[in-house]
Amino acid sequence: MKHMKKLASLLLALVMVFAMGVSVFAAQEGTLTGGSITINDAVPGQIYNAYQILYLESYNADSNAYAYKANSAWDTWLRTQTTYVSFDAQGYVTWVDKYLNCSESHDHTSSCYASYSEAEQAARVADFAKLAQAEAAKMTADVTATAPAAAEGATHSTVKFENLKLGYYLVDTTLGTLCSLDTTNPNVTMEEKNEVPTNVKTVEEDSTGNYGEKNDADIGQTVNFKSTITAQAGAENYVFHDTMSAGLTYTGVTGITLNGTAVDASNYTVTAPAADGDTFDVTFTQAFCDTLNANDQIVISYTATLNENAVIAGEGNPNTSKVSYGDSSNTKYTPDSQTKTYTWDLDVLKYANGDESKVLENAKFVLLNKNKTKVATVVSGKLTGWVDVPAEVDGTIQWPENAVLTTDGNGKIEIDGLDADTYYLREVEAPAGYNKLATDVEVTITGKTEKKNEETGETELVYETVIAKVNNQSGAELPSTGGIGTTIFYILGGLLVAGAVVLLVTKRRMNAEG
């Protein structure tokens, strides 16, 4: 029995306590009562459960002597855990030491066993705790309490159990495994070492490669997401939940890492769509959760496509994630973490001779990317994709289907679903009677910009549709050589004929007189 005390400072999951406070009384056994335990740094809202595995029949703290027997609810299970505990003929329970291979009988003589190192003992206790916790999931806790709200300015609170029978207790919480605690006297203070996991979702801005809370994208573009889960020791039932808005189409999980190292797919299951209504869930195995330490970083990478249902400007296209964790009978969730993917629109206004009221129909344009290597395809006013600019053949370009955009009766073209970027409008055919533009028109979409609210005086981010106003000049009608020119010839001809007649008559007279 003296070996039992060696565990006191090592217990991370199983704890020997002389008392546990109670909000619900259950099947505790034994006759010794009166102890208490205070849990400092308890996480508000989390439920703390305690299970009496052994009861204390008698003890002498001065001589470090303790006599334990199994709680009847745990007796059968404990007798199978021969690696960790042993029973004598009278039912007293002791912790198993490190046996040497001196005989098959393991008769406890000094030549046949030795003590585990502190590190070995800690690992054994943690393993035993996991097994006990799995068994406890089949039972009702002997005592349970919910951590109250934290005091103003604090993040944690205190839970205190009082007036319970003394014994060896398994303590767990909805956060996962139990907290370590000191068991050297009947009034025990334990420190909560578990913490709530966190989840932070980010999205990649393709123009920079940086991840943040928002990005801009074209309709049809692949969007890259990352969610970082900061895990905690004692992780239990970790499930990642992701919900995408109608404008995003989930395309898959591309990888999961733990502290930068790839996690084998056998450690998790991806379900899409998920039965709970999520776009997809990632469920981690408990075996994987058991390997997690405080502040381990799990990064889930996944992709989606911005689709034709995307909201243009406005509130963007949100993607929301969270993590569920803890006891399956009282599942908890991290706060929602959300990113927004924005897409924008472009209007083209074609007008004549510097007068915007004189709009021009049937002007034909193509929209090029900033490098002029790709041309947009548009159907029903929405971007459908980008294709290579065709090569010029015999001085002309045969543009792809849906690439040529024609102004309507209002002189307009509308294009929805563009990334924040620089583009070029190229006029490929001018309306009849107008000169085709000699150069491309540069257009820049910046997304939301700061603007002062005249009513509140505050600066806010707003978006106004970019309107590319394009002027076409017509040439004046050139002078013609119509009726007036012919008349001049007739008059001149008549004058010449008349002059010739006068000259002829004059010459004859002169000859007659001579």
C-alpha cells in the first residue's frame, strides 16, 4: 500500500482525494467523510464530473499508510487492469510496481521488483486515466458541478466540492481529461490545466498570397482556406465544422498538419455534406486526440470555388467554422470564426462626341486581364471564366464564344463577378459611323474604399460600382462635288463658247474691212 502514495504528485488524470464537493450525491462508498476539494482556474460553463473508483477504508497520514478497496461499480473493471493495480485476498487494492523478470510468480520480494522512474510513472498514470475515462463514459458520475461565471475582469472561476466520502477519484470535465491536483491532505486544492480549444479561420488573398479575414476573387476562381485549431491537453471528441454560403462550392480538404507535420488520413474522417447540415465536417479519432498537448497547432487546409450564386459586393460571401469538443453528453463549441470572400462588378457606358446623354448601341468590346493575356467570357452579365487571348491571323483576332460584349440600347455593358484588379477594355467594333478606339481603356476595381459618412462624420468602408465611361467620336460629313460643281462647269463652258463666237465675228469683220 505504501506504493500508492508515489502517484500523488504525478496524477494528471486519476487523483487520490480525501473529499470531493458535490452538487449531486450518488454511489459513493466508505465511512470516512468530511474532506473538500477546490478547483481553481475552472472554465466557466464547463461541467466537472467525479467518479469514486476506490474508497478509503482507513489511513494514517503521518506514516503514509492507506487502505483502499474498490467501489463496487468499478470492481469488475479494475480486476482486469492488472498492469496498473492488484488485489489481495481481502480485496485491498495497491498500485503495481515495476516487476523484474526474476520469476513468473512476481512474489513482491525485494529482488523481484523495482520502482518506475518519475517519467515512467507519469506515463503509466496517464494511460490508466484514459482507460478509466473510457469506462466512466458508461456510468453516471458520483458528483457533478458546473463552473460558475467568472468574476468581472476575470476569465476563470472556482468550483468547490465539499462533504464527500474519502477515496480515489477519477475527475474529468467537458474539456477533456482531468486536471492535476495535490492529494496530501483532506482539503485539496487543484489547478485546472485544461483549456478551451480555439479555432481561427483565414482565407488567402491571391494577389499577395497572404491569409486573413477577407479576400477578393473572380467568379469561377478557386479560393484557399485555412483553419487553425489550437488544441489542449486532454482533447476529447474534436470535430471541425464548416459551413459555406451559397456563393461558395466546397471542393475538398487538401491537407491537415499538426505543428507543421502532415497528419495521416487515418487520424480523421471528412464528411461532405455532413449530417448536421454543415458543408463538411472533419472528425478526429480519439487516438489522435490523446496525442495532443497544450497549444498544439492543427491546421486544416481546404478549397472552394466562387460560383454564379455569389453575392456581388454587399456583405460578401461568408464561410464559417467552429470546433466541437468534450464529453459527448455535453458537447461544447468554440465561437464561430468567419471569413468573407468578395467579388465586384463593372459597368461600361458608351457615348458619343463627349455627350453622355447620347448613348451608343452595338459597340463591341472584350475585357482583358491586366497582362492582356486572358480574355473574360461572360454569360447573362456574369463572368464565367478567363481564356487565352487568341493569336492574330491576317491582322484580325477571332475572339472566343461569349468573349465579345455588346452595348445595349442604353449604351451599357454589365459584368458581375470580378476580382479587385486592373483590367483593359478593348473595342473590337465601333457603332456604324463612329471611329473605333485606337487604344485599350484601363479600368481598376479597388473593392471597398474609405468614405466619410456625412451624417455621422465617421469613416466607413463603402463600395460603389465602377463605371467605365467610353467616348466615341464621329467624323463630320466631308464636302461633296454635287449640283453646284456641275453648274460652274456649265457656266464656264457657256462663257467660253460665247467668247469664241464674239472672237470669230470680230475677226471676220476685220477681214471684210481690209
